[in-house]
Amino acid sequence: MKFTFTSQNKTAGMTLRIAYPSAVSRSMIKDGKDIEYTQWNETLHMYGPITQSYCGENRYIGVKNIFEFYLSEGCVVHIIPRDAI
């Protein structure tokens, strides 16, 4: 899937959440490079929350099968399946 965000406001951005029906692992690709999930948070027992600090920031919320990511103005990202055990 390809996502892009276009706005007349150059400081605009948004966080998107996609609920998937299966637990297939996914990767965020920006400019041909894999963007890793946010850092693991031991207190929350999941990947850390999205801070909206850069385009492509992403995390996977396990059990609920939600992929969450941030887009800023002019950003283009792709979500692809990834090999994971």
C-alpha cells in the first residue's frame, strides 16, 4: 500500500491507524529504506507511542493487529508484508 499526505500547510501531519484482520508482520518503507518500529517500551509491554517526530515513524500494536504510523506534508511511504517469525 502507498500512502502520501499533501497539504497547503507545510507543518501539517497526521497519525494513521490501520486495523488488520490477521497478524501478518508489515514494514514501513520510505525513500527505499526500511523504517524500524519505535523503540520497545518495557513499561507498556509494546512498541512506544508515536511522537510525530518524523515522517514514517511507526509501530505495530500486537494482539490488536494495528499498524500505526505518522505522515507529514509531502511524505510518501509504502507498507509491505515482511518476513517475521
